Amino acid sequence: MRISPHWSKEIRQHPNLLKQHQSLFEQKTILMESVLDKVTILSDVSLSGKFFLMLNKLGIRHRYCGKGSYYQKCYKLGCVTILVEPIFSRIPKIKVILNPSNAGLTFDQVKSWVLFLFDSYQNVYVSRVEYKIDLYGYPPLEVMKRIWGSGIRKYNDERYEGQTLYIGSRFSNTQRVIYDKGRERGQTSNDWTRIEVRERYKGHGKIPFVQFISHLRLYNPFESLLIVDLSSSVLSKKLHKFNCELSKEGVATVIRTLKQLTSNQKKSIINALQKEGSLLYLDWIYRNKLNKWLKN
């Protein structure tokens, strides 16, 4: 049986328990293949007896949460973290963080974990999702220069230190993030770029887990994102036509450039680049990766 190295030591060294809970721990997909990097789940339902029985067999005890957490205790399994005992009464009793991408989990395994923890999908909600695409052979800096998407109002490349570009505020409902995943993993080759769409569902906007899993196939968080080929002569000609030059400031080159133009001018340039085959649509990539992941 193959399992992810990201599970805790107690789990990896317990073959009998792994066999008993094979549906939860077996790595059925290639690591990083899931389009879900992180899913945060909230509930006021008590954790199941099956979960605590497994913890006892593993010898896993709770830890005390660090400073700044809204919870007092947590159980860390590696790719699954469970936080309990909130410090404020208005906060949900249970918070679960799942990392399907690190565990090599399938979509069915994500659902199995929720059932294992709560015995039901009822009164279980999704409060945050990090959707992701991994691009190999695309240097992160080049992707940051070429990225474009409709509706971009705020971006932050002042914090850029060779690693990360933030599009949208971290306090907003949606934020797009581009960073050097290879560097984060300690790899020397500079050709693994991670693009994430981080979505938050606050307060009464939390999504019932049943709704989340039923709508996953229908929703594409990368719908408005694309990468522009900066070497295209069409882009330069269009910019010159509108008395605009390619920005040389910061990292978000295309964003800085196109934000100077009107909506019609942007559409004109994008249409021309599309005809030239100079656009890489990230929604197509996401859709293909989603379909591949769901077939496992």
C-alpha cells in the first residue's frame, strides 16, 4: 500500500491501521495532482467515535494551538488537521483543514474523510478553498509578468521577493496568488509555478459541504485568467495604437500595462492576441486537470 510521506510518523508506522482505513490513507493519485490544495471545513457537530478510536490506536494526543489561533487544541495527522475547543462561543466547535494535493487523495477520499470525521454531511460547511494549477516548464517570474484577468482591481508586487505575486487583498473573498512552488519545495530548477485561487466564504456565506461537492464540476475559479505572450508583435502594435507602452515597473507587467486602457481597448488587444494564438487560457488547464482528478 502506498501512502503520502506527508502523513504523520504515527500513521506511516502503523501498517495494521493503514490497512483498516485504506480508503482514507491510500495514495490513489500522483502527489500534487488534486486541483484542491486546501479545503477548510467548519461544523458544530461532534467528532465521530470512529475518529477518536483511531487516535487512541495511533497514540496521537492533542496539541495546544499556537498563539493567535481561535482554537485551544488540535490534532495533527499531517494532511488533515482538526482544531477543537474554540476560545469564543460564536466560533464553530470544529475546524478541519484538508490537504488533498499533499496526500494524493481522490475526490471520493475527500468525501470519505468528512464522513469519517462527522458520520454525515449534514451541518458541515466549507469556509475556504484553495484551488490550484501547477505549471511545469514555466518560470514563475515569466508567469507573473504575463498574467492577466478581468476584474483585477488590486495587486501587490511590493512584497515580491523572487517568489510571490498577490492579486487581490488577503481580506477579500477571492485572492489569486502566483509563486515559485519549486523553490518552496527546495528544488533548484526554476520551472515549477503554482497559481492558486483562494476563496473565502465568511459568516452566513459558508457553503454546505453537500453543495460544494455537487457544484465542483460546474464551477471554474480560473475562468477569467490567462497568460499573455509578451513576445507577440501584435501586443506592441496595439499598445502603440493607443499611445501606450509596455510597463517596465514591478513584476505584474501585463496587469500594469492593460489597466491603463479602457475596457474596449483591452478587448481589442485580447482578441488580436487570441487570433495570433498568443494566449494560454488557465480555465482550460484547470478543467482538464479537474476532469483527470475526478476520474480516479
